[in-house]
Amino acid sequence: MIARDVKRTLIAKKYAVKRARIKAVIADRNAEPEQIDAAMLALQMLPRDAGPTRQQRRCRISGRPHAVYRKFGLGRNKLREAVMRGDAPGMVKASW
């Protein structure tokens, strides 16, 4: 699964510029309806993994895909361990 996420990241980077150009045509209010339709079709023809929303945020240590805090890039379990060691700045122990 981690390798699949890496592959998705590479595909998203590869198609980022092309995707942005197509989406700019779609969002342009002065574009002709035929141009917008062609751009929509071109966007649909791109690979499914070309969209950045297909990427999963993962813990940098364990690779866990769920309960990952954006600020630290760690899953909840590893974040708790880091806080207990004092490695995470600005965190206060509540009732752990």
C-alpha cells in the first residue's frame, strides 16, 4: 500500500502542470462551451491517480494511513510516544 501511495505521488507530480492548465480552461468564465467540454473530456482522459486527492497522508515513522496529524506528520501512536519523550514541541500532556 505504501508503494502504491508513492506511485500516486509520482503520477500526480507528472501530470500537475497539464491538469492545472485544463482546470484553468474549465474555470475560465470567458471560455466557449465547446472549449469547456473539450477540457472536461481531456481531464477525464487523464489517469485516475493524477489527482492530488488520491494521495493518502501517512505517518513518517510507521506508515500508518489513519489518524495522522498534519502538523507533525506522525500517527497518533507515534505522536504520543514522541510527546512522552519530549520530542514534540508545544505539546502538553493531558491524561495519558
